[in-house]
Amino acid sequence: MATFLTAPTRASLFLLLSLGFTRPVLAKAPDANAQGFAAYNKGDYAKAHALFEKALKQDPSNAFARLNRARTTTLLNQGKEDADDFDYCAFESNWMYLALADLSVAVEKDAQALLPKIDEDSKGLKALKASDEYKKWRKAISVFVKEKGIQEKVLGTTSDWWFLQPGQIPKSITLAADKRVMETQQDMSEHSTGKWRPLGSGVEITPDKKPARPWKLLAGKYYFDQGQRFFFEVRLEPDGEPTPADDSWKMGPLSLGPLSGDCL
């Protein structure tokens, strides 16, 4: 009986080799992102989130899985920011920053395909899109993709910026509607420290007792979670020759992004 079974097996192997098959044909592995999206459409967000996580472990560059994980991160965590024990400044666990980090990578990978889906989303990203963090992030994306009307979208009539220097207390700078540049002091009082006006796609700032200088709008990256994640922010940087380094905001850059001043 054993001899009878062995002969056909060897013959079959010889036939496979002669036809060029050196290994068995395996079925294609299921697409974890597609499986996750099916679970997402059924409302099983925990299962969908786990599958999107799996898809990103298999391929961290999967922009669609990034978008989908941002959706389930939002749906599974929305409202937690109102709890007494929520640590807003723990960026690595703040769901808003985690979702924005995924959206940032998705847009960086394929803005043409992903940004319209983000803009049209009224389900998974609804709670995130209602936040000030998202609205500031979206301004940065306008700069990143060079949308029309960048100046109006980012600056409007008034815009609030932060000047950050290592080891220094952050300074709040406002480009006010009356075209004054206002600096907020530590006692929360404000005083005028210059003037500004729109210029091209950026601005021209004339500090007190200083010459006028053009500043350009740029999209920058704010890294967190030990440099493993980032989200986009808008930056205003002086154009031309740099000014002598000091602790004044006049040396730039100024930043406008999702991060709250309380965490700087």
C-alpha cells in the first residue's frame, strides 16, 4: 500500500517541476485595510481600528489606512477630552493629536486622493473637524498643497501666532484687524509692537524702530511622541537675510498650528 502511494506522489512532483512550478501557489493574504473598512461600515469601530492597525504594521505607507485609523481613533475616543483626568498635553495619548498625525501622513503621501475624502467626511472625522485643533491644522494643509486664497484662509482679518525659543517662555503675537502687531505680556496685557500688511502670499511686517521686512507662509511639521509622529502647522518666516539672534519674535519664525499655547 505504501509503495502504491509513493509512486504517484513522485510522479506528481516531477510533473510540477517540469512545468516550472517550484513552490505551491498560495492564496493572497486578505487586505486588512479593506476588512477594516467593511467593519467600519457596519459600525464595529473597535474591530475596524484593530484591522487598520494591522494594515499599517504591514505597510506604514498605506495612506488610506492612515485616514481610516484617524476615523476610528476619533469615533472611539471623542468626548474623552471633557473628562477630569484627561491630560491634554500628553500628546502621545491625546486622540486629537494622534488623529491629526495620521491625517498629516495621509495628506503628505497622497494629497490629491486623500484631501477630498477628508474634506467630505461627515461621519468618522465629525468630532475632530469641530475642534479648533483641526481648523488650525486645515490652514496648514492649505499652505502645504498651495490652495488658492491661502492668505485669506490663513490670515483672515486677525491671526494669532506663537514665537518659541528653547528655554524661553512662549510669546503670543497677534496680527490684528487694524494692521497692528500686538504682543501679549505675561500679565496678559497687550501692547503694539509694529504694523503688518498683506504682501503677495505672505505679509510685510514693520516692527517698531525697525525696517519693513517680508515674511513668507510655509507649512512646517511639529514632531511629538519622541519624534515618531508629527502634524502640520503654519509658519511665518522672515524672508531675506537673518536678523541677529535674540529672544525677540522679530527673528521668527512664528507658528500657528493645532498645539495649544498652554502646552508650549
